[in-house]
Amino acid sequence: MSIAPSEGIFLHKLASRLFPICRSITGNGVRQTLTILKEYLPELRIHEVPSGTKCFDWTIPDEWNIRDAFIQGPDGTKVVNFADSNLHVVGYSVPIDMQITLDALQEHLHSLPESPDVIPYITSYYNKTWGFCLSHSQRRKLQEGNYRVFIDSTLAPGSLTYADLLLPGNKPEEVLISTYVCHPSMANNELSGPLVAMQLAKWLSKLPARRYTYRFVFVPETIGSITYISRHLEHLKRYVVAGFNVTCVGDDRAYSYLPSRAGNTLADRVAQHVLRHRAPSYITYSFLDRGSDERQYCAPGVDLPVASLMRSKYGTYPEYHTSKDDLSLVTPAGLQGGYEALRDCIIAIEIERRYQCTIVCEPQMGKRGLYSLLGTRSVERAVRMRMDILSYCDGRHSLLDIADLLGVPISEVFAFVEELCKHNLLNPVE
């Protein structure tokens, strides 16, 4: 488990600020969230796309906002209150203010009998209805009688909000980092992704040089990524060489990998390489287990090289889509680990390339001070690493190939390659 240095602690504190915001696929909650992220990423660009806009086979829906909601019992007590948890209201519920019997109300209530103490997360984006979510324990205590149901919401033409950030590099080819900002108060399934993506962007922006250009995208899940692809498809297809869908990267139980549809892209190879050395017991899923925006980025006709590196994958942990996905499930150490794993992937992409040995046959290492007569194990290992790397630097094997062959992190191979380049024994091959 990673120790939680400053990044993880900072991200967890920021999660506390973002957690109470009621987000959905449209609305002021998304705007508020992106505005806060912009405080840390001043170059973040926030965009609005009007309701009714066609995006391939989809249409951007009306904008939804909510101010208040409650269920008032027969004795006048508020038995369910949106002010207590924004999960209490079914997402995209239409406004309503009426009296209703308990039997009629039950048709609009949602709870989990198998998890009686949690509030489930339920939405109805494209079907106009209303509803409330509550714990099953709470539901069983409801008494017969008439109830007042009140939802102060609006569902009207507006826009879908998303944000992006471009960090230019020496090459026009891009690495895509996409995450989503559309769930209400859930920590791992929602906040961990945009927080880690934000931290990656902050780190990359401070580098003195970047080999690749980096495109960060903060969108509502599904409809947001479809919208973004529809506006940038040809550019993305031409320039994106690797990408990651960043979600569920905040707990400290596991590491997980879900491949792109192709399964053999640079992003796939890098994610597996990093996890083999960071968390050898990581869980590998199939693309058949997909369920987030990798569906859109890897869809036929789009076919972007996007994979997912996660902590506990969405849908696999018991707190998923419930009120238990909170700031106790997401930890500073978990966020730190998720950030470091994706940062290592980016480092690997930056340094991945092929090299060609400049010497015909085996070079004389001793005259260059690269071959010691001392017989210690560390010296012997270093000499062996240099010779093994030279043996495979034939212009065809990449550093990732060599690192996987030798069973060491690519960063370790790169350190030796830099040394060998200084001695004019290797040249990079473009």
C-alpha cells in the first residue's frame, strides 16, 4: 500500500469540498464542480452544448437542476429529506408537490433489501418520472397514511457542460486522459477520477518539457463522452496514440486493469507493465466487463486506444452506487496510489521508444568505465543490465519490449539507456 504523501492528502481534502455537490449529467452541479477544478487548472476551458444538439445517435437532453425535496409523513415529520443526502432523490426527477397514499408512494421508492442501511443511487435521465431513494430500514418504518411528496426541480432546455485542457508537447501526437463529473455524493465512483486527473494535469504542466501533447477531458459519463467525440472525432482519430479512462482510483483495496477493445495498444501495454511492478496481484478484466466511457472511446468507428487503470473497478465493490461510497472508502493513500500508477503510465509513454546500437559487434565496455573488475552483486547486475540492453537495442525492440523481457520497470531500463547514450553507444530511432 502506498504511503500518502502530500498529493493524496491534498486530494482527499479537496474531495471533502466537492462531495456535497449534487451533480448530474447536466446542470449547475457540474458547472460548480468544474469551476472549482479550474481554480487549480487555470487553463481549463469550460464549454456549454445546448439541449437538443444531435451527437451521433444521441440528443443532449434538457438540463436538470434541483433545489429541495422531501417526503413528509402523516404526522408532518420529514421522513426523507434531500438536505440530508442528495442521493435521496432519483436523478432527473420532475418537479412535484402532491399528497399520496403510502401504497401509491411505494411505487416511487427505491431501496436495497440486501443492504438495508444504505441509500441507493438511482437515475432516470431519459424517462420523465420522479422518485426517492432511502435505506430499506427507513422504508420499513413508514406508517400507513397520506404523505406529501415535494421535489423543487427544473427540467427545461439548457445545456450540457464539459471541460477540457490541452498541454502541448514537442510532438502533435496526443495522450488522452478522460474522466467524468456527473455523479452526486459518491467518492470512489465519482470524485476520485476528476481529482486524480486534475493532479496529473498539474504535474504535467510543471514539467520543463513534454514529448507528447496531453488532452484532459472532464465530461458527464456516456452522453458527455459521446458529445466530445462527436465534436472532435477526426482530430482524436488522427492524433491520439494512447489514452486512459480515469475512474474508481481512490480506495486502497485493489488495482484493476480493463483493456481497450483492441487489447494491444500502447495504453494497454503500459498499464499492464506498470501494474506488474506496482501491484503484481492486480485484477485483469475483459473488455466484455466494460461499463464506463471506454465503451464510447473504443466503439467501432471511433476505435481510440483507450484503456482503464483503476483501484477497485466500478460495480465490483459493495459500496458502489450507494451512500457508502463516501470519504471513508476513498483514502489519501488510495488516491496517492491511483495517481502514482497513472503518472507512471505517462512516464512510460514519454520514454518509450526504440534505440539502435552504434557499435558493430559487442562494444568494449572497460575502456568506457562501464565494466568493473569488482565482483559485487550490484556491480555484476549493472554490467549485465547494460549488456542485455545493448543486445536488444537493434532498432526494432522498444524500451517497453526490453523492460518486459528483462522483468524490470521501464524507468530502470531508461536510466541505463541514458548512460549508454552519453557514451555514444546508443542512438534513438524515430
